[in-house]
Amino acid sequence: MIIRKLHEAGLRSEHAYLAGVASIGLSFLSWMASVKVEQAGVDRADRWGIFVGEWAPTFFCLGLALAQYEHAGADNPLWSDDPRATAPA
């Protein structure tokens, strides 16, 4: 249901994959910025990098789910709201 709503809102698998790649870059940039700007040291920079880096798998998983939805189509029983739905015979 969530994947269907995201797809209806205009989010496509390519967008989620791009967000995953961007979050990897953002993870590196946040680590660099924290090392250079904050006086808290490398430990805090590592925490920032890891925090942002954990977004990437979520975006990639959303991309996979959206790609499966796009490939299977909305008529596929897998994406039906009714959990008892079965494939047409």
C-alpha cells in the first residue's frame, strides 16, 4: 500500500536509486564538513557520516520495491489491498 501511494505521488524507482547514491555522497561530505568545521573531533564526524550513510540502503530498498511495482503493474495481486487476493486462474 505504501509503495502504491509513493508511485501514485510520482516517485519512481530511478528517483529512489538516485537518492541512495546521493546519500552516499552526502555521507562523505557531512563527514568532511564535520571534521573541518566542528571542534568535536573525528569521533563526531564518524557518527555524522554513519548516520547519513544509513539512509542509502533504505532508498535502495524503496527503489527495488518501486521497480517491482512498476514491472508487475498495479493489477498484480501482490499489490492488492486485499491480502486474500489470488492470481486470476
